[in-house]
Amino acid sequence: MMAVRKTGSTRSVRQSVTIPATLVPEVRRTAKEQHVTMSRALVALAERGVRAEVEAKEHLKSSYNCFLTETDPARKNEAGKDLIRAIFGKDCIAEDLIR
């Protein structure tokens, strides 16, 4: 069941969710640290996750464009490594682990 409530210019949607038991301690910890309810902690964590996903997509797009437009071989190589890291993660290139 979903109820819609309008508050000012922001619209909220009441939504019931089930979270895995393994996440409950982390959500409780976050709620306690921020002095908020579990519901508010879930919203804060969801907002942080959405922001992180948007930033990751922007970084991927930027890395891709940089790689495509770079003409200097050495800088193109570095741009290529940055693109690989954006796709597969920071620890995907073996030489990064050695440093």
C-alpha cells in the first residue's frame, strides 16, 4: 500500500521495504550515529547510494570522452588506464597494486 503526501514543494511517497537481515546492524548504527529513525537512516543511505551511482556514471563518461579525444600516446595510455579503472574498479590494474 502506498500513500502520497505533499509537503511544500517536495513530494514524498510512503513505501514499505524489506531489507536483508545482514544490513540491519549497519542501518541501526547509521541511525544511532545520526540520531534519526531507522526510516530516515534508510533514506539517507539510499540518497548516498544514488549520488554515488550518478557520480560513477559521470566519471565513466568523462574518462571515455578523455580517452577518445586524447592524441598524445603517453596521455592516451593514462586516459585508457583511467577508463579501465572507471569500468572495473580502482584495483583492476596489476601495476596499481604494486605501488
